[in-house]
Amino acid sequence: METIVCKFGGTSTADGGAAKRVMQIAEANAARRYIVVSAPGKRFAGDIKITDLLYSAAAAAKARRAKEYRKIYAKVRGRFLEIARDTGADERFLSDLKAEIEETEEKIYLGASEAFAASRGEVLAAKIFSRLIGAPYIGAEELISFSEDGTLDKTTFDKVQARLSGVGRAVIPGFYGRGADGKIHTFPRGGGDITGAVIARGVRADLYENWTDVSGVYAGDPKKNRGAAALPFLTYREFAALQGASVLHEKAAAVAGEAGIPIRILNTFRPEDQGTTIAFAPAKT
Ligand code: ADP
Ligand code: ASP
Ligand code: MG
């Protein structure tokens, strides 16, 4: 059977309605075996991404601004509990989730690193999606390793393959891994895309689907140029030349491209759209 790795970005995990779409997409094709999720993003213009809230919370904790810290963290807590409730979580799940959210609140307040704080956005999201999709949660610290210089450790792909062989389906948090010092480290911002590409390369996936809030790669940002259409196909090289196409992190395209894994950019809110495929050459039909 084909193996597809799917990555859902922050707009696809932002609230219960989006999360239910993610569940439908995951269920629609049994080949979608490994699901990578980002922390909940903006629900509307002016909203704040969970990752940004966590960075602000960590800064407030470090400066011992207790009141501010509790206020910011309350927003994080509220958003995760709302998504869990809106996607039908029962009391037992909610009480476990609350306990983890509270434990995390104390860890950050007591000095956990900024990277640890930021990574909790994807961890809590992945736990909610694991329940919703009905596939086990596997933490990224078990899969992704960084070298001392902060780059991806070369053993990561083999580690991913070994850990996921025999695992039919899994939900995996994006954006972070374990450093050579044993601590949590993150990719650059937008790095959930890189996690998806690393998992796809590790399991030698047939396809890496990157689900977002636009129907593919456009010649320019579609939010600024509404009449534009998505490009149906791009080579890895053509995508790399499209500087500023922030729809997919350039490192993600490189990681998948080096292994020749086709990437498809798709829209969670218009799953029927064909999206953009990035590969060496268009598939022969
Ligand atoms: P996600 O949360 O799914 O990772 P991102 O915000 O990182 O989503 O990327 C998707 C956004 O990228 C789109 O909403 C769009 O506004 C923006 N974007 C910028 N340039 C382009 C482009 N050339 N083609 C498509 N989208 C683009
Ligand atoms: N949540 C992280 C960020 O906001 C990673 C990602 O969304 O890909 O940058
Ligand atoms: Mg992104």
C-alpha cells in the first residue's frame, strides 16, 4: 500500500471546526498513515498563534512577571481545552489534558527553556488529534535529533524508519526534536513543514501532503492578489527559485527533494482542489 505523510499547519489546527476537517481528510485515504501537526494558529486576523503565546509566556516567566505569565498562559489553556471540547473529548480525556496543561504551566514558570515552552504547542495539539483521529501519539523527541551545531542529525532518517516500522498510523507533533544535549530543540519558525518532510523521507513515503489554508503555491501571496490561481506543478528547483513563497518552508522542500519524494500543497478548507505538486517531473498519466 502507498504511504502518505500529511502535515497540517496552524490554520488547520486552529479550532474545533478546522480540526474536524483534518479528521475527515485523514479518514478519507487509508494511505495517510503519519499525521504531523502544528500548534493551533490564528483563527481570525489579529488573533495570536499558540506558538507566539508560548514564547511570550516563557519571556514573562524568565523575567518573573508572574501576573503577566499567568494571564498569557490562561489563553493557551483556554484554547486547547476549547478545541478538545469542540471535537468531542470526554471528561476523562479533558481531565488528563488539564493535568498536562497545568504541569506544563509550572515547568515553564520554574525555568524550562524557551524551546521546551514553544514545543508544547505541537505536543498538546498532537495529543488532541491523536484522540480525534484514533491513531497513537508518538513524540518528536523519539524521532528527530539535532547535532551539536543545531542541524538535523544524520541518524534521524534511520531512527524514524526504525521507530515507525510496524507502526501502522501515528500522530506526531511538528517543529521540535531532541538536541545532542538531551534537551528539546526546535526548527526555525514554520518548521512543522520540515518535520513532515523528515518523517516522509524516513519512512520513504510515496507522497508528502502539506495541508494549509490556500490551494497550493501561487506566483505571489494569494492573500494579497485574490485573482491569482495556484500553479499545478513545480520542480523542486522552480520552487526553490520562488523566494518568499512562505507557504512551505524551503528546508522542507530540500529535505523531501533530496530523496525525490513528491510534495503536494493542499487546502484543508477546499480538499477537492488539485493543489500544487512539487517533484522532479510531472507524474505520467
Ligand atoms: P500553515 O499554518 O498551514 O503552515 P503558513 O501561514 O505557514 O500556513 O503558509 C500558508 C500561507 O502562505 C498562506 O496563507 C499564504 O498567505 C502564504 N503565502 C505566501 N506566499 C505564498 C505563495 N507564493 N503561494 C501560496 N501561499 C503563499
Ligand atoms: N508552530 C510553529 C510556528 O508557529 C511551527 C509551525 O507552525 O510550523 O512557527
Ligand atoms: Mg507554515
